[in-house]
Amino acid sequence: MEVRFRFLRWRFVSYVVSLLLVLGSLFLLMTRGLNLGLDFTGGTVLEIRFSKDVDISEVRRAVKEAGIGSFLVQETKEGSFIVKVRLGEDVQGVKENLKKVSEYELIREERIGSVISEELRRKAVFAILTALGGILLYLAFRFKPIWGVGALLALLHDVVIVTGAYSLTYREVNLEVVSALLIVAGYSVADTVVIFDRIRENLRVRKGLPLEEIMDLSINQTLSRTLMTSLTTFATASVLFLVGGHALSNIMFAFVVGVVVGTLSSVFVASAFVLDMGRILSREEVREETA
């Protein structure tokens, strides 16, 4: 198969675009911060049962009209509703406003304190670091260091930009969003590994070709697979983002942004980094790394 498009000729443009996106995301995270949800800030949990059938949208509307900025409403299989309100919000105002929907019975009221929220924050950070460490170990086993570093760089690039998108839109970040970020990271690495596998294979069978041409050839050979996988995932995530409701939409936002950013980083950032580092180390050493 002939090279159809010289992706790596545009790598310096991709470096600039990626750098701007990463720096912009970091700037937002430092200045605007994240809209942390109840899991990380603490707050109050109310479980109520209305005297008549009530749609969950009515409950959400009532809580929002009470002036609550961050909340979560869930319906249980028993027919009750769980309302989670972030620390510092007017819980009494929520109770009063819910009476406008219908009379209800307050089944339970619990407070999530700072100790529990701090523990959840630690567990979330531990989960992220453990996942990244596991991915790094896998890449070190599957590839030599320079290739693993290229894939890890692309992964960090994706996670930072997706997190920055949450800061820009000020969407709520909770434990479900953290799990979505980890899935996006795994998706990005899987896409990168497919391309790297093909590059390694072509390095063995096409020893007379320049490294850049081999990489472009490999990206083109896997391009149809990359696009089909990304487009189907993006289409599914987009539908769930648009019609999945408040909670699901917030999670799917990570997938919608992550699939786009992850595909671009797998094609441009990871391979380009390996190419330029390979030229620093010399082509022969890079070939030896992939043997």
C-alpha cells in the first residue's frame, strides 16, 4: 500500500496545536478550576417519596428553582427520589420547593462530611495514578522505553485536554466522570498501540525505507480501522450526550471530547514524538528498540 497522506509532515503544526490546547487547559484548571460534585465537596443527601406519581424532570426543575447550583437527582426502583445537594447549598429551600411538586415523605436525610469527601478525592487520585502506572508497565513490556513514552505522552495529552474541557464548560466532575476519563485514557492507548504495532512490523520488513516514510505508511494502513472505530464510538457517545439526560450527558461529554482528541493524538502526537526522539537517538538505535 502506497502512502496516501504524509501525516508527519504536519507534525510541527500538530505540536503547536497540541501545546496550545494543553497550555489552555492547564490555565483554565489553575484559574477557573473544576466544578467538583458532591462526591468531592461533601453535602446533603435527601431521599423522598411523593404521594403521587411524579416525573424526575419535575423534581429537577423544583431543585433548580430553589437556586441550587450543583445537585443530582436519581430515581430508585422503589419509586422514591434521591436528591444530592452540594455543601453550602440551601437544603431547607430545596425541601420547601419540592412541596410545590407534591406532598412527600422524607425517608432519610444524610450529610456527607469533609472526611468522606476527602477520602473519595484520595481514592480518585489513587485510581488515576494506578491506571496510568498499569498502562505504563504494559507499554514497557509491549514496547521499548521510547515507544512507551510516546504513547504515555499522547495519553496525558488527552486526559489534560478533556479535563480542561470540563473546566471550560464548568460541568460537574464526580466519580462517574473520573471513571469516564480512565476509559478515555484506555481508548487512546489502545488506538496508539495499534499504530505502533504496525510501525514495528513495517520496520522489520521494510528496512530500506526512511523511518518517517515507514511511519506514514503504517498510519495510512491503520487509518480505516482508526476512523471506523472512532466514528462509531463518537456517534454513539454523541447520541447519549444529546438525549441521555442530565447525568448521562455529563459523563458522555468526556467521551465526545476524548474520542476526537484521542484519535488526533494517536495519529499525530505519539508517532511524531517517537520520530523526532528517534532522530535524536539515531535511526539505528530506534530500529534496535523495536526489534
